[in-house]
Amino acid sequence: MKKSIIVTIAVLAAVIGPIGCDDDSVGPVTDEGGWDVISLPTENIAISNLQAVSFYDENTGWIVGYGGNIFKTIDGGATWERVFHRSGLWLYDVCPVDSLNFWAAGMSGLYPYEAVLVYSTEQCDSIMAYLQKHFDVNAQLTSVEFCDLQSGFAIGGSWSDDQSSQVLLRTTDRGQTWSLLQCSQDSCRLHDLDFGSSTSGCIVGANAAVFKYDSEQMVFNRCENPSNCQVTRPGDSAQYTIQLYSVDMVDESLGWCVGSFDAIFQTEDGGTSWVLQNIDSTVNSSLRSVSFLDGYNGVAVGDAGKVLVTEDGGNTWTDRSYQGGSHLTHVAYISAGRIIAVGEDMLALVSR
């Protein structure tokens, strides 16, 4: 789960001062597998996919998706308002800064598309402005995170299924400027990024790739692939490499990542090594997002409404899938005992 680093900051004139992302409050998962569909204000809106959800605290959260749609709640998800939309814009991640501001990552334009970040800034008249930062990079940004007040990263790759491309952008001045970096010599598409602390973070990507943050050099270095990342399917002698789609670092040491074949891995050393906790070689489906409330309570969601929940740090996972069967793209905790998931065709769910 993306975490918020609770720090009071001042909003700069044209650029917000970002800090970390979702709240990691402590508490048990109380949901018994039921889901309620959230009513979003979708009148006169083309139905499209939702790609990410993130909460700054128990009251304030954002949902982003295709069509440049951004929805906001200030009452813990009971009601939502569409605060931004832009045709020709696809948003894949959102990172709250405070109760007003955020960064969102995606792509815009026409083929071959362009990497873009959307951010909010409070003007002198207290009117919120939503601005776009464009980059001379033809790519899809899939994740944006900040490890402290000054420094942040946005990652991604080719907008297509080409797994040989990667994009890594870094800022050290609160987002005023961004530089394009190379993550590793063996380039691969980057899918998700999360920080467990200001000095510890991980990126996961195609072909079971994992990159660990070096806080002194402010770069990400490639780690060895997780063990058991090769899968053989029943009746098929070929080996398939697990694709990793989401990572959640609870603190500087403990974290989880998920991917294809419903695979779940855990790290206890900040991402250097990973232990397999769950896999199903009989399915073609993937887990697309993972979020942990603390070191015990976590949830992973994915294709065909798959939901897996743990209350013991991943030693056991319980199937609490959404019976509607729609693909789920992202999941987060609103607070202890309340989970929100989003997916295709404007689907948003809250646990009960």
C-alpha cells in the first residue's frame, strides 16, 4: 500500500511539495468477503477503466483512470466528486500529497503517445488548478512516488506490450524539474514503485525484475530475480517467467509484490531477496495490485475479480473474490477494516 509520510508542508507557487502516499494505520481486516459497489458520478461520462486508488488519510482519497478522470472523496469514500477529466489522457497511478494535492502518472496524446504527469496546485484565490507536465518520451508512466519532501520518481515503459523498454524519471526539487535516468543496463518495462521509508524502496517489472533503491546515489539497482519465478503449467513443458505488476513496502525491510499466475512474494530485507507465498500455475490470470495495512493484514486483487486476503503476513491467503467477475486493477486500505478496489468499466468496490 502506498503510504503517507505525515509532514506539514507549504505549497509552492506553481509546484506542490510532495511527500509519500497511502496511510499504513494498524488494525485487523474485518471484511468477510462481501463487496458493495461504490456509486461514482458518471453521468455524461464515457464509461472507461479505473486504474488506481489512493488515500491520504481515512477521509481523503482519489481514484484515477482513463479519459483523464480523477475522482475525489473527503468522507472516507461515502461520496465522490469528479474533480478533473481530460480526453486523450490515460492515468495509471495517483500519489496524494496532502488533503488537497496529488500527482498522477500516465500518458497523453495520440500514437506513439507521450509520458505525462498531472499535478495540482493551489492558486492565490484558493482555486485548485490541475496542470500537466509533458516529457519528450514516448511512453506510459505507470507509477509515481516520493520518498521525501524533495525527491521523487516516476516510472514506466513503452505503452505497448514491448517488455524491453523502460522509463525512469527523477526529481530532487519537489517536481519542478525531472530528469530521465537509466534504471539498469538490462532494460525491461517497469510496472510499480513503492517506498517503505525515505531510504528504502523497490521497483518491480517485466520478467520478474526487481530493483532496489540506493539512497546515497539516489538510483535503483537491479537485484537477483525472486526464487521460484519460473512457472511450468500443467500439460505444458515450457517455462514461463512471472511478470511482476505491483509492490508494497510496509517499512524499510518488509514488503510484498504480486504478478502473473496469482504469484505473491514477500521480502524481509528491503527487496534484496523474495520468498514465494502463493502461486497458481493452472490460471492465466494475474494479480495486479497488492496493499498491506501493516505487517499482518494485506489484500491482493487482479483479473476476473480475484481478491486474496491475509491476516497473518501472507502465511495463508483467503479467497474473497468479487462475484461480478470484472477485472480489478488496484486496491488500497481506506482505514482498518475497510478496503477499496477499482477496475474496468468504472467499477469501484468497498468491503463490508
